[in-house]
Amino acid sequence: MVAEPIIRVRGVEKSYGEGKARQSVLRSVSLDVAAGEMVAIVGQSGSGKSTLLNIIGGLDLADAGEVFVEGRDYAQLDDAALSRLRNEQIGFVFQQFHLLDHLTVVENVALPSFFAGGRGGAEARALEALGRVGLRELGDRRPSSLSGGQKQRVAIARALFHRPRILLCDEPTGNLDSETGRDVVGFFQSLNRDEGVTMLIVTHEERVSQAAQRVVRIADGKIVAQEGRSVELPPSGAASVRTDEGPTP
Amino acid sequence: MIFALGFGPLLRIVRQNIRRNAKHFLLSVFGIVVGTASFAFFLALSGGVRKVVLGDIFPIDRVEVIAPKATFTGVPRTLDNSLVDKIRARPGVSGVYPKMKLGFPSRGSGKLFGAELYFPLGGFMDGIDPALVAGDKGTAAFRDWEAEVGVGGVCFPGIRPPAFIAPTEAARLQAALAALVGATDDVKRTVRAALGFGEECSNLRAEGCPADHYCGWDWRCRRRVPVLLSRAIIELYNGSFAPSHGLKPIGTVEQALAERFMKVLKLDILLGRAPMSGIKVELEQDRIDCVQGQLIGISQKAIPIGVTVPIGYIRRWNEAFAGQLVASRYSSIVVDVREKEDVPAFVEWVRDEGFEQEDSYAEELSSAIFIITLLFLVISFIIIGISAVNIAHTFFMLISERRREIGILRAIGATRADVRRIILGEAAVIGFVGGVLGLGLGVGAARLVDLISSRFVRDFPFKPATYFDFTPRLIGGAIAFAVFFCVLGALVPARRAAAMPPAHALAG
């Protein structure tokens, strides 16, 4: 099967700081992710994996290179269009959960509806999203009263509120115990398998990367290896590696 | 600028943010409240003072034309109907109201709370066009009744016999006088003078006449002449005359208007005689007449010291006592100009015509009020400017605290403009609340000042019921002022928050 990549990154570079303090974080990174693929990005702290994820999610800007998501060139998108893309097509799950404590669980989940041009039925859809992560009954609670695992599931429900095609996860199990982490990973797998959501997960945990169809290794801002079984992509550049070996999802 | 955030959700976010950061905003709101209160208070005060000074005392869109006291040629300039017509034809003139002074000696007397008061009227009696006071409170009866309605039927001569005449003789005398009803005016005057009642106008009864009428010198029922007094004369009476004569003060002008004083004060006016008078007029004939006046109201347009009646009466009396010439000359002509900007051109024309403008301090007072208002406004601006800086600090601090939150909003679809709108929305709401509270404080302070003034400050000429003028424009302006400064204070923090890359914001 040949599929158009839903995410295409070409020669992306990123550095922080000025002058002598300038530090290169990403160096000519290229990556293709097919629709419906589950990819894990692994690497040591400071290797640039989160920065790559942020650039793909439009949360940060690349200094050079090209980023296409769903065929749209980030360089051509203005702030409003990029925001709309984040709102409708991309869901984010963070290690720190990033829930707003002054809102209830259901309000947190429904928050993306605020920026969706006033579509109705937000609460019902938020409850539906909460139902998908098994927390429908906790809608009226405040995030501060939830466990870490519950908080992460609320964050996942928020990410899924608009039924995005892409889910970008930055160390989603980093603050969870192993059992809860396993549950979350299992949920991601089912989401990917059953609903075809494209998943890009930044992790340093072996068990998470094992769940992915493909593992992309980053070191010193460069993709140094890609391993695993992937859906077939059209030729897209040197950094895109397809193998038939790797962990079975 | 594109917003993904609808107005309803924006309000919800703003409300939630303000509620949870209420403590942070309290200090900022306090500054806004004080600044807005002083802004509204001083602006309303200057508006109120301006209204009294330039509306009542020295109307800025009103010019009073007078004849010059001296001319180069030595020929005096007179204000007459030809000038009135000329002025009326001028562009920009919206009203022309001639005034005429009583041009011969006369005397007024009246009973007030049982005390008999006498006062000279020659020179202290003004005739004004009733149109000048049209619409003023309590001036509906200020009309030239004799010209409009005419005189009534024959009344009983009703001259009360003096004390030295025995009661039985008095009855006969009354009967004899009654028989003279049909006599000529000269006979009536002669009889009255011969009996020694000529100068006792109070002896004239109004028997046989309707209410509000008196029995005139010609033994015909005449409606009492409507009289207006100025506030100044009431205040003068209360402040000086009443205490020195052991009389009861009337109270405030408002009380005087409300109480029976207005209805009971009848003036007996003796035309043609006065104990002393500075007027040097050669009277047409040695004649006296008694007329009766009735106080009907208090007006700022009445002569400050003296009594004011419709100009028609003065014109007729002047003609009868001082001749046609005196009756054709006005003391001044009040001119209303449509736009105050037209005043200088009109005044120039008046001077070109050889007349003068009655000294008006409107321009000088207007400038003084403007400067004082400006000073107060600068103070208000400083207070609220400091508050705006405080608002800016508060928002910088809050944005630093809410950095991650801003990152989350951006991650889930908020545009930069949305972030700006949320912060500016919070500032606007704080400004609105501060503005409303400040306005309330300003109005409260104004009411307090008015209350203190009405209870503890003695009446003075043109003392207003309120010193403040809170117009809808001022109220809206005060709130807009508060909102504007709050939004201004939050502008830079909002821009900085919106410019933060979401990834950096999320990293905290």
C-alpha cells in the first residue's frame, strides 16, 4: 500500500540562543509519517525530539526546512490557519497534562470548542470524549482532585475532543506509574488501530516505543535510525527509512 | 485580525480569569475607581458651575445690547423698535427681547408676615418681554393681562374712610363715593386726593372683582400685575433685611417657591410718587395711580434688585406718566444667538452700529472654568495613568503566572489575536467595573457636597440646588475613560503574551 504522508518534514533546523550561546537543537531533520501510522520518537534528553514534535504541531517554528501536515505547508499558513489546524486536526498530549485547575473536567475537555467558531453541543461532545477514556462520571470534578492517570486521560479526552487525525504526544507516560502508563499506551494502540488516528509519540520509555509501528531515534538533533514496520510511503528522502522488522503493535 | 474565539466563550474565559485573580485586580481597580471618581466629580462640578455661570448668570449665547454712555457727537444713541427690528433681521439671531425701565418715581409696599415693607420702585422696576422667561418654572402667569384680556367691569370704589370719620358718616361717605362710579377719571382722582387716600394704595378694595384682581384707580376690576423677583433679592432679604428689621426670614428660595409666601405677597404700587428717587424726569402731569401687583415667581432673568413685570405695563405707565419718548426707549435689548460661535461677529456688528455690549464676564469666566477643569482633569489623568501602570504591572505578573495556560490555549487552537482579546477583555471588564464604581463614588461625593451646601451653607445669589451636572455624555465618558486606561495598561502585556511561541509558553 502506498499512502501520502500525513506529516512531511524536510531539512528542518532549529537552534536556540544567540551568538556564542547559540545551540543547535535540530539539524536537517527529515521525516515522513503516513496516515494511520504510530511512530515513536526516542532519544536522550536534549536530543531534540520534543522540539521536533513541537515544530510538527505548529507550537514552534523551524529556523529552516519545510513542514507539511495534511498537505499544508506551514510556511504558507498564517497564525489563524495554523491555529485552526491545531484546533481541528491535531491533538496534543503532554507529560505535565496541562489541565486548567480553575475549570471542571468537562470544561477542560470542551475548551477546544471555544476556539472552533462557536459550534454547539460542546458539553455533550466533551462528555462523549470523557466516556471514551472511561471518565464520564468525573465531569464535574476539578483536575486537582484526580489521580495522575485520570488527569492524563482527561488530557487525552481534550486532545480527542475534535476527533483529530493526528495525535502528538510528548512523554505521555512520563508522570504515570507503570500500570497506568500501560493502560494509556493500550488506549493509544486501540485509537490507532480502530480509528486510524496517526500517532507521533515522543518517549524514552521502551514499552511505549515497543507499541509503535516505527521507532525514530534522534541523537544530537539528527535522526540516526528508524526501525520497525511501517506502512509503505512514497520515496521522500534519505532520512525516511522503511523496514519490515520491528516490534509488532 | 482573525478570532477563533466567539464572544460568548470570550466572556466566559474573561469572567473565570477575573474571578480567580480577583485579589490581584483589587489594587488596580482601587486606582481606577479613585481616578474615575475624581474625573467624573470634577467634570460634573465644572459642568454644573458652567451651567450656572454661563447658563444663568452670564449666558454665553446671549448678548445684552445697551446704549453707549457717551458719544463723540454728543447725540445720545437710543434703543428703540427700529433697532429691535434691525437686530431681529440679523443672521444667527434666535431671539430679541427688549427691556424697559420704569422711567418715573414710584413706590412699592407690601405686607410680609404681618410687617409692612416700603421700597422705592423708580429705577428698580424692569419690564421684560414675557417670551424671555417662557418655559421657566412658575412663570406661566407672567403675561400682560391688560393688553391680552383688557380691564374688567366696574368695581365698588371701596375707599376705606379714615379713622377720624365717624362710622355713621363713613357709611354715608361710602354711599356717596359709590355714586361717583360713573364720574370721569379726573373727578375720581380729585375726590380720592381730596379725601387724603391718594397715596394709600392699600385702601383700594377689590370688592366686586374676581380673585387675583384689584379695584383700579378708574374703579374697574383689573388683574393684578404679575411680578417676578430674583433669587438675589430673596437672599438679600434673608441675609440682611430680615435680621436687621426683626422679620422672619423666608427660608430658602425653594421654600419660598413652595410655601404660601408666593401667594400672599401682594405689592401695592404707587405710580408717580416716591419718598426719594434719583430719576430726573419731568412728568407729563402731576398724577398718581395705584396698581396692585402679585408675586408669581422667582426668575434668574428678573432684575437682581427690584421687581420685574411684563414690558407692556411699563410701556403704558411710562407713556402715561413720562410721555411717548420715554415709552419708546428701551434700557437694553437681550439678544439670543443660535450658536455661541456667532457671538463675536454679532458683538462686532453691535459696536459698528454705535452700541455697546453690557459688560459680560462670560468669556473670562468661561476661560477660568476651562483652566480649572483642565487642572482637575490633569489630576484625574495622573491618578488613572498611575492606575494604568499598575494595571500593566498586574497583567505582566499574571501573564508570567499564566504562561503555561496561554501555551495550552494556543495548543488547542487559540490564535495570537484570541490571546490578546482575552487579556484586553479582562482589562476592559476591570475598567468597566472600576468605572461604574468610580462613577458611583463620584456621584455619591457630589450628592454629599450638595447636601452639605443645602444644610450648612447660607443662600447666596444664584446658589444652585446642585453644583454638579452629570450628563449622560459624562457618565458614558467616565466609564469609557476607565475602560480606555485599563485597556491601555494591558496593551503591552497582551501583545507580549500573544507573541509568545506556544512551545515556550508550555515549557513555562
